[in-house]
Amino acid sequence: MTIRRIPGLARATLFATATSVAGLLGSAAHAVEIQYWQYFFDARIAAMEQLIEKFEAANPDITVKMTHFPYADYRTKVAAAVPAGEGPDVVQLFYGWLNDYVDAKLIQPLPADVFPVDRIDAEFFPMVQAMKEGDSYWALPTAVRSLALFYNERLMEEAGIDAPPATLDELVAAAQAMTKLDGAGNVTTVGLTAGMTAQDHHWLREVLVRQMGGEPYLDDYTKVNYDTEAGRKALDFYTGLASGTPPATSFGFMDEPQAAFKAGRAGMHIDGSFRIGALAEIRGLKWGVAELPAGPDGTKSNYSSYWVNAITTKAEGEKFDASVKFMEYIVSDEAMQLWLDVVGELPAKPSVGMTEKNANDPVFGPFIRGLEYAHTTKFVNESAQRDVLVQMVDKIILEGGDPAAALSEAAAAEQKIIDDAK
Amino acid sequence: MYKSLTIRQKQIVWAWGFLALPVLFYTVIRFYPTGNAILISFQNWNLLGTRTWAGFDNYIKLFNDPVFWKVFANTFKYLLIGTPLSLLISFIIAYHLDQLRFMHGFLRMLYFLPFMTSAVAMAWVWRWFYQPVPTGLFNNLLASVGIGQIAFLNSTTNALPAILAPAIWAGLGFQIIIFMAGLRSIPKSYYEAARIDGVGWWTILWEITLPLLKPTIVFIVVFSSIGFLRIFDHVFNMTTNNPGGPLNSTKPLVLMIYDTAFSSFDMGYAAAQTVVLFTVLLVVSLVQLRILRDK
């Protein structure tokens, strides 16, 4: 009995020693795991997987775990997880949500030693400065989006137009030339799509108002400033598109502007870079892209929006350090080029965007060149602020309302939304 | 302990044992969220930060919001047009279908089919029907016979009835089935007696059929009223670009709640609207039960 017990005991001791040694070794080589959250979109997931792989190869002591879920659940999940100490260390969020995330203490400022303000200011396209507060940035984008003019090559050719319009006057003339009417005068093909519910409210706000000599907002987007002569001119230009003979457009044509363009029933269409992928899949549609037309005095403007990456308040200690490293990587030139190639979203830095190859790319080029003069509206509630402009145009188009009065009402309504959000 | 109980007490223990599950379910899934929603309506909360007390602010804001009154009126338009119209149509169809023997089952299936169809799919198909030329079915038909275009959805006056039409159509199948069950439950002998007395069909309908259908009618009225007061899928899907538009002319209360909660993230204000909707549903249902029940 005793003889047999001793080896048993020895074995047990040995085993225990071995496991504790293994445990010690394990914790010495133990990798920090950080969580990255984004919403579900195939190409974005694929791009991020590649980025994580490259990052982990360069930083063997850090592992990044990506979680993604549908856009609709995004906000609620993040909001529930972070305060509970769960969820992401690095999170992707829409730039327009930044204030809510900051106020709710869900994210922390990026450390100024790694992301110094003056360097970021210099390296990124100017509209990224909307993410800056005082001596630090709250968040940074890997990729950005801007607007451009898509055109249908076949319809252009039919109408005898050899180059996409470069100015607003040329835009109207080209659109009128491409519009087709049936015997009863119903529009069957529009020269230019129009619909405030798509991207046109951005075009009106940040592009047309500026091109007519105005400034849509003052005091860091806290004061609505388009109820002016410039604003009235911009609105008249926009609603006037439907009233020429022949009209340049028809509001509500084929339900959605992008649907009309996809169906080959629209000569030109203003939309964001995120539309490229969907249009590339349409067989038989030959399209090109041009920069947005310049204003009467040559003013160029554009609107840019983006998703940003930020470090949450959950990340502390070594996880924070790892998160900073990961942030550095996903806003690097290499990451931006990969994101452009895989997702088709535009680089956020001129050093990547304005390379010979990217800036002259026939599809991405016009969008990227637009970033140099793009503005980013600091929305407090994008959908509500959009609705104000949608209703303004509806009042004029559907109810024959007075444009100047509709503009004043819209400006007052939007100011109220901004004030209420304070 | 259990052994010392009387049979009656044991029965009560068992009854509650079985009831515990639904009671627990309702408490967790229904009553707790309802109570919480009422609580949130007195608070400000954007889903992200902490909740702060707002007192009656959300209700005062609601009272002074012109959009709310517009939406409130729309909601009652859906109810006041939708309920009587669907009741009338479904009764006429059920009455005639009941007397029909030829292809009865097939026709009943045809009427019931829309009820089983996804509201989202149906709304999108109708949305395309309503488009102007060159895409819209209705306007293309009009154009082919030389009649001018009708702006169905792109009009502040036509949009609400245009959205209501498929919603009524979708609910018909269910109401027809209920009506037919009600008609079948009326004893044949009443009709035979009436016919022997030489009474006309109108009198039979008015004096026998309708009075005996009263419980059925009460059920359908209450049920469809709640449905129209809570209309959402059809409106949302037919106006996704500009939900509830143009100019809020089709926006029902549920859509306003959805917008406030999940685009504006103003949970307190949305909860206040929910409490109002809950109250409206409660009052309308109680009033209808009251009016239609006693003679």
C-alpha cells in the first residue's frame, strides 16, 4: 500500500508543479486581447480582418478580436456594453454621434503624445478637424466619403455632350438636353436626378449655399446662416431645376434618385462614394464620375462624412496601450490604401489620397479631389436636420409655397433643433 | 408541509404553480417594460448617458408640438376611414361568399392570402404601383388611356388614402373569416321561420343577421381599430425615403415614436408619446366595448 502510494503522490506533485510552471510561462507570453467593434458590412469586415492580421503579425503580443452586428442594433449595444465594462476597447462610430458618445463618457480622448493635434491637422484632410476638441482629438477616421457627379455615358453621347459639366450653368444645360418627355409631357428620363431625401440636402447645404456666396452655418455649426440672399439663390436654383422648358429634373421621379440612375433613366446623379460599389454591379450601365460642378464664381465645395475609430473608456492599462497601437495602425497610410482597395472608401489623408494613382483614378479621383475643399456639417441630429430641408422643398414643390418663407421657416426649425440639443 | 394542506388548498397551490409561468412571463415581458416606459416618459435619456429627471417636460413639449397634433389627427384618420370601410367591405364579401358554393374554398383562400403576405413586401409592391410614369402601374394605365397623372404618394392629400388602401386590403382576409364564422353560427331555423313568414331579404339582414352578428362585429371593430391606431409597416415602407411624408401627411403616432426613439434617440420624449398612444388605445377600446355591448 505505502509503496504504491508514494509514486502516486510523487506523480501528483510533479503534475502540480508542471501545471504551475506552464501557468507561469503562459502569463509571461500572454497576449493582450483587445476588442474592436463595427457594424456589419461585408467589405468593411473583410478589410478589417486583413488589417487585424497584419497588425497582429507586427505586434505578436496583442490580439484583436472583432465583433460586428447589424447597423440597427449598433448604438444600443455599445451603450449597454461599455458602461458594464464589457464590449469594445476600440469602437467605430459615425462622426455625427461623437458628441453623444463624449457626453455619455463612452470614449476617451486620444493621447496627445501619440496623436499630437498639430500633426493630425497637417496630415489629414481638413474636414477631419471636426473631431478635435482643445488639445486632443477624440477620434480619427480610416476612410471618408464625399460627393461627386455620376453621369450616364450613353445618354450623354445621345445628347451630343462630350464632357461632363464643370459649372452649374453647364449642368443645367446638359440636364435639359438629356431630359426626355412622352407625348403628354410626362418626364420619362431625367437629365439630373433630384430628391432631398438622398444626398441633395448635403449638396444644397454645403455646396450650393457656399457657391452662391453664403456660409450655411456660423460659430462652429451652432448658428444656422442660410436664411440669406445666398441661401435664397441656392434654393431657387435647386427648385428651379424642375421648372425649365424642358425641365432639368422631376422631383420624385422613379421614387429614388439612385433607382432612376441605375435604371438608365437619368443622365446625371449626385451621390456619395459609397454608391460606387452598387453601380459597379449593374450590367449594361456605362457611367463615369466627375467632380461636382463649380459655382458661378468658380467656387468648388463638397460634403464629406465618415466613420471614426475611438478608444472607449473601458480600455485601461495595458489594454489602453494596445488600443493606442491599434489606432495608430488603422489610421496609417497602409491601412487607408487597403481600405480604399477593399471597401472603396476614400483615404482620410492627402498622403494616401493625393498620390498620382489615387487622385487620377477615373472613379475614385473625382471624389478624392473633392476632399480638398470638402466641408463636414456638424449635425446634432442628422435625420431631423435633413427632414427640415426635405419639408422646405416639399412645401415649395407640392404646395406651391413661397420659397423665401419656406427657407425662413426651415432655418428657424433647424436652429431650434440645434438649440434643443444643447 | 404540503401534506398538511386540505384538498382545496392543494388545488390552489397547483393552480398557482401552473399560472406562475405566464404570470412571470407577463411581468417580465409586459408589465415591467410598460412601467419602465411610463417612468422614462418623465425622464430625459438618449440611450447612451444617464437618465435625468424631466418632470412633465416631455408632455408639455408634446402638447406644444404641432407635428404631434398633425400626427394625432392622421392616426384618427387611419382609424375613422380604415375601420368602417374595412368592416363594410369584409361584411359584404363574407355575406356573399357565405351563400356561394361554387369554388368557395378557393375564393376564401384568395381573400385570405393578403393577410398571410408580409406587410413589408406588400407595401413595396404597392409603392411601385403608385409611382408616376414610367414605372408606376396605375399611372401607366392612366397614361395609356390618355388620362392625366395622379400623384398618389407624392401629394399631401392623396398619400394617406393611398397608403390606407393596401392596409385595408391586407386585413380583409382575417375579418372575412371571422364574419363567416359568425354567419355560420346563426341557426338556420331563424331564416327558415322568416322565409315562411314571407319576410324580404333586407328585413332578414337587418332584423336577424346583423343583431345576431353583434359579438362578431364588436370583436372586429375593436381588433381592427387597434390595428389602424397602431399602423406602421405600410406607412414606413411606402415612405422610407421620407418616413411619414410628404410634410408629415401620412405619419401615424407609432412612426413618430419610432423616429423620436431611434433616429433622434430622445427616449424620454418617445416614451411620453407611447404613454399617449397607450391611453388612446385604452380609451377607444373601452368606449367601443361600452357602446357596442349594451343595447
